[in-house]
Amino acid sequence: MRATGSRRVADAADLVFGAPLTITLIVALTLVARWAMHRVVDRVVRQAETPMGMPQRLARTGSVGRSTESSTGDLVATTRRVQRAKTIGSLLKSMISGVLVAVALTMVLSELGVNIAPILASAGIVGIALGFGAQALVKDFLSGIFMIFEDQYGVGDVVDLGEASGTVEAVTLRVTRLRDINGTVWYVRNGEILRVGNMSQNWARAVLDVTVSYEADLVEVRRVLAEVATDLWHDEEFRGRVVEEPEVPGVESMTAEGVVVRVTVKTAPMEQWGVARTLRERIKARFDHEGIRIPHTRYVEVVADEASGTMAP
């Protein structure tokens, strides 16, 4: 106004150069802040992908030829760590972008002359309403966030969520989708998950309870079981799948059918079922060779001889 001497010209200049310039500056600063904060998140994610120290070895110290198992365990742990870090990074980026956009939009509306006080008040009221009316939704989102940060499970894991169990196919902030062994797809809300049993995280264990007759020599049985399990451990086909030397703790229980002897094998994640099936086949074949009897139910059909009045099996 001082330069032109006209208030109308000054208002027009302010309308043309003032508000648009300020809005442009707000948008530019928002984009720069978003870029800088995303760079910080990327750096944190890269640091999280790298282990702080030497990875924990799954193979026992001094075992010969088990470096492959250690490398396999390290690879699984590294892959899971990278997936978790990227998921957390994506979540943080989405939250940063949402907050920055909301703040920038409010400032732009203020520059355009819109009274933002009612908007802020309405946002508070809407927030309260959502807090009461959408408690389940908020609970699902919060549970999903904590689940991702705590790395309770991820895509590809075999989990037991209580009402449903199976392989995880997708994980979002609201629901978890998994498919059971029968092919049924289950959608479980994150807020309804009270417990999680993860059967494929870090390592697993195949536990076999083998029943033998009371007449069997238990010392011989334990020796045979240990030899069969150790042969499986040294088998090239199972290198990396069996990560520690198997153990035969001994007699687990005694039942009416026979004596139960336990065998345990530590395996890589999700390999326990295949290892257990192969081990059962080899134990059955070795027991047949050694003459160790596995108790089983036998049915005898009795036929009556009407002529002699006797009954014969």
C-alpha cells in the first residue's frame, strides 16, 4: 500500500502473491520434511537389518561338517529380520506421511482464510466418537501395530491362533489371513487374537514317541533309535534341515499297550513334519530288521463248527 498508494492494489497483490506463495512454501516444506524423515527411517531400517553381533550358531561347537546348518540358520534369521525391518519401516513411513499431510492441509486452509478452529474442534469430537463407536477397529489396529513391532509372526509362518491354525498368507494392521491344512481360508481380527503359537520361528523340534512291547530290551531299543536318528542327521539329504544331533531321552511312559520311548530332533523352521515322517519310516524298517516288536491290536475271528459243536479260530 505504501508503494502503490492504493489499498485495493495492495489487497490484490497480497491475494496474488501472499497466500499462494505461503501455500507453496508450506507444501515445499512438507515435502522436504517427508523426504528427510523417510531417509531417517530408511537408515534405521538398514541398521535394523544388520545384526549387532555375531549371529547365534545353531550347530554345536566342535561338530564336524555342520557349518551348512549354521549358515542355514543364520540365513533364516537374517531373512526374517530383514522382512520385519521393512514392515516396520513401511508402517512408520505411512504414519509420518499421514501426520504431515494433516498438518499441512490445516495450515493451507488457514492461509486461505478458513476458520480452522471449528475444524479442530470437530476433529476432536470425531476422534472421541470414533474412540467410543469404533473401539473394536481401534483395538484391531493397535494390536496389529504391536504384533508387527514384536515380530510375533509373519507371512509364511505356521501359527495357532486359538480358534484357527494354519499358514499365514497375509498380515495387515486390521486382520490376519491364514489357510489351514484343509485349504480353508480364515480371517482373524488382530484385536481378537489372545494368544499366538508360532511353530516356524527360529527353529522347531520333531518329537516322536515310539511304543515297544514290554518284552523288548530297552537298552537295545534306545541304541537302535539313537543310531537311526543320528544316521538321519548325517544324511546329505537332510543337511540343513536337522540342525543338532538328535537325542533319545529314554522311557517317556508305560501304558497298557507297551513302553513309550521318546526321540527328539531339532530342525530348521517348518521342517519338523517332514523329518518326523522320514524318521518314522526308518524306525519301522530298522525295528523289523532287528526283530523289535511294535505292539498292535490283533482281531481273531471265531467260527462255530455246528457238526462237532466246537469253536475254532
